[in-house]
Amino acid sequence: MQSNGVTVLSNGKALPNGNQISNGCPTPKTHSVEKNKQQLSVLDRETIRIIGQHLREMGFHETLEHLIEESGCSLDHQKAAGFRRCVVSGNWTKANEALIELSPLLDDPCVVERMRLLLYKEKYLELLEGGKVVEALHCLRHELAPLPLHHSDKHLQLLTSYMMYSKKEDLHKAANWPGVLGGSRERLMEQLQAFLPPSIMLPPRRLKILLAQAVQLQVDRCPFHYFERDLSSYSLLADHICTRNQFPSETVHVLSDHSDEVWFVSFSHDGSRLASGSISGQIIIWNMRDQPTKELVIKAQNDGIACLAWSPDDSTLLSCGREDCPEAIAFNTTTGEVKCHVHNSSEDSLTCCAWNHTGEKFFLGGTRGQFMECSLDGSVTANWEGIRVHSIATHPGSDLVYAADTHNRIRQYNFSEKSSTTLVQEDHPIMSFSLSRNGQHALLNVATQSIHVWNLQDRCLVYRYLGVTQGHYTIHSRYGGINDHFIASGSEDHNVFIWHHKRETPVVVLEGHSRAVSCVAWNPKDHSMLASASDDGSIRIWGTEEQMRRQQEYKRERARAQEEKEERMGSPAVGEEGSSSREEAGGALAQQQQQQEGEGTEESDAQSSEMGSELERAEGSSSSLSSSGRA
């Protein structure tokens, strides 16, 4: 209905005149549409195309038609749209014709044959699924076989073998093909879209991919992101940021059982135990489930513990001493017994160790030219003469060994092939280093410098992490957290520093130690647990604020229980109350005896005997009460 130049819709809303109504929806004036079309930038048009594609994937086809009509933007090139319709409808003859028309628009005309191969393969499988064996055989012989990409007879044989399956389910399984009702044509269209330029046809699910990339970028930049989640669980309505509450930033436990400087800590691979070694040569294995407890105490090298390494199955712990130590010892981590002992010469120096990823051998090194491969019984199976080594690490998935030497290098060694390659060259001594979980990056503690990260594949320095105080003392840094997104290191200024792997300044500085922190270790299973070892003789276990509160509550509960126990043990003894009652009973009996003096001798004697018996009973009763009070 029109009134006073206004069109009134059936729902009561008003629309200015000049707008028409089509299918119940208002259509803007033509000149407004043309104006909008002229004002659209390239970015606007691409955005509309992406939104339109998402509407089509969601099934909002009417909304899509209105968007295309009002914006004047088509989702795909006209020829590409026709090609899509032919593929989705299964019209293979027209699909091949449309493909020929599309070929001049392709970046590489050679991909036409690849696309045709996918079309004919889908046609062949659909004919077999429909029971049209003769037509399928004709397609195989006259359409698939002549294609130049079919050089492999095995491929043709595989396609031919599909004709043996009479049941659709068997065909689907053998060909790894979902069938027409399972969406095989839609899957085919996605495969074909990979060959088409985006200007002709958008890649599938473009909006979802862009949004996922945006969320992933926010996650990567989040300084405290610590828990892995599916990207679809994040809200798009606000930028993602994690708080420090879920980050290991508080002291949860302090382990002070070592009597001297603690130089090294290392978690077992299953995260349930922690090994620590001190300058006194003592190794303690801690059970880290729930409350940390001492599980095993081992006396190892007298020269002090400079390095510890768990075997891949956590059954054996390797121990090396400091520079003057000529031996390495392997201990059973359950009993503490010595499993093997490597000691070739008193002139040797074995200060670092690492396990092969299989656990069938280990490697030892030192600063006096010892660098060797050993079997599980401690025998030396290979030796690299003259290599003065500060630190060793092994590749997580191969037999490659990496060693930092006295020439400020990290070299890659293959003992079986007797080959080596220089990967890192620094200007200052490399005091220690460790590898990322995938073995692609090396984390270096460089003397008088900061923490450096090198890409071992590209052989280039990628990050310098600032803040740590590093002189010529050996400090061990480690990767940790989800996907090794964080780096932790001790420091000579008594602190522990934590960096996000993409930020060169620390996100957290942990205070608590009173002397230099020589080593840190992340729990490989509980990413919110970090251990630090210090020259102050303590090991600190760092966790989240919630873990710290739970631990404080646990301590309060224990203190409360102890106080209640002491109160029960220190309450007034019942024996004292029994003694008082005994005295009162004796006094009463004596008073009665005095009152009855002067009476006849026989009566007095009888009463005295009776009162004596009563006194004995009172004493016996008080004695029983006193015994009950001690218990």
C-alpha cells in the first residue's frame, strides 16, 4: 500500500517510494544500485564474493541471490560457474566442454589434462556404483587410458580392479571414495578448484580459512597463551588474550633437601619424576605426583653433578661430573643401582651426555677431547678424537648428534657415517645449548651475551632474548609449553626469565632464589610446571596462581590437623583428676573416722575396718582412672 509517498509493507514497516517489492523483499532503486556498484573497491568486491561463498556453503541461497543482485558482484566467472553446475549435476559431457572453454583463463593450460583425469575418474566410479559395468569399461578404455598422465600401468590396473566389486560398500572402501550420496561430487569440485585462479573461482571455504588464520595469529601473539584449544572454540567478537593466571608464575613448592649448590634438574619423559644433582655429588629423584616427595637418593660423582639425562623409557639416568671428572655413570631409576660405568682414563673429562632417540646407545663428551658413542653396557662403540665438547644434544628422530665445542661452534655429527657439518658459529663461547622438540632450532646460552636461537636448517640466527645475566658460568635454558612456545632460563642475578618464543623481551621474571640459577626444566606433560635449580641449594617448583592457592590451603589444613593433634596430646591428663578424687575420698574417710572416736572399742574397730576397706576401694578406683589418662 502506498500513502503520502511511502510504501507500507505488510509487516507495518515503511519504505520510501521509488523502491519496489519483489518476493516480499524491498528492492532499492536502480540508480542507487548502480551508484553502489560504481563505489565498490576491489577489496569490497572480494569481500562480497567471500561472504557470498559462505552463504552458499551455509545453504542461504535466497540471501545470496539478493546479495548478488544488490551488489552487482558475481561469485565466480560465468564460465567457471557453468563448469561448477555441470560437475555438481554429473553432466560429464558438458563439464568437459566447459573445461575446454575455461582453459584460456587458466594460469597453466597444462593442468587441463589433470582436471580431465579427475572428471573421468569420478565418472568411471559413478558408473560402477550404478551397476553400469559396460559403460564403465568404455570410459576406462576410451577416456581414461588415452590421457597422457596415465603412464603408470599400475594406476590403470588399480582402476580396473574396482570392477570386481559388486557391492557399493566394497567399492567405496577400495577406492577410498564416498559415493555420490556421500558428497563425492562436492569433493571433486574442491579438488578442481585448486587448479583455478581465485579471480575465476574462489578456493573452497575461503571465509573460514581467513578467520582461522586471524585467530591463529592472535594466539601466536598472545604472550601468555598456554593451553591448546581448537580454533573453532575462540570467539570472533573480541581479540584473544590470555591472563597470567594460567601461567607458571608462582612458587608452589620449595625443595631444600640438598646440602649444597644444585647444578642440574631434569624431568622424566612421562613428567612424573624430577632428577636433581648437586655439587656434593648427590642425586635425588623426586616423585612429582601430587606433593613432591623424595623417591631415591643416589651418591654419584664426588666432583659434583654437571649433567643428567633420562633414557627414553625413563628406566636409566645418566650422570656426568664437572671438568675434572673422568667418569660417567648410568643408574637404575627404580633401585638406584649402577647399570654401567664408563671410565677409560683418569685423564679424561666426561662432563655432558645425551641419549639416542631409540634408547639403545648414548653419547658422552668433555672439554679434554673426549667425544664418544657408548652401548648400554658402557663399552665405547665409536670415538671422535680431539673434539673438545661443552654440551651435547641428539636429534629427536634420527641418529644425528649435535655438539658445542671450544671453537664457539655447534657441529652436526653422524657417528655411523663419520661425517660432520658446522651449523652454528658464534663469536663467544657456547656454554650450553638444547634443541626444540622437533629438532629444528637450537637454544644457546652464550658467554657474556644473551640467549640465542638458531635455525639449524637455514643455519641462521633468528632470535636474541634479552634480560638474562650470563657470564662464564654454565646456565641451562630450555624450551617448553605448548608446542615449545616458551623459553625459560636461569640467570646469575638470581632470577628465572621466561620469554614467548616470538618476543625478545621476557614476559615473566620469577623471583625467589637468593643465588645464581644454574638450570631450569619444563615438565613435558604438565606445561604449567617449571623447575629451577640454584646455587642457594634449593629447587623451586613454579606453577599457576591456582596451584599456589591450593598448595597454601593444603599447608593450612596440615597445620590445622597438627595443632589438633598437639591439643589432644597436651590436654589435662585424666590421671590428675583421678589423684584429686583419691585425695578427696581419703579426706572424707578420715573425717568420718574422727567423728566416731570415743565409741566402744569393738564398734570402733569394726567401723575402722569398714572405712579401711572403703579407702582401698577409692584408691583402686583412682588408680584405674590414672592408668586410663596415660593411654
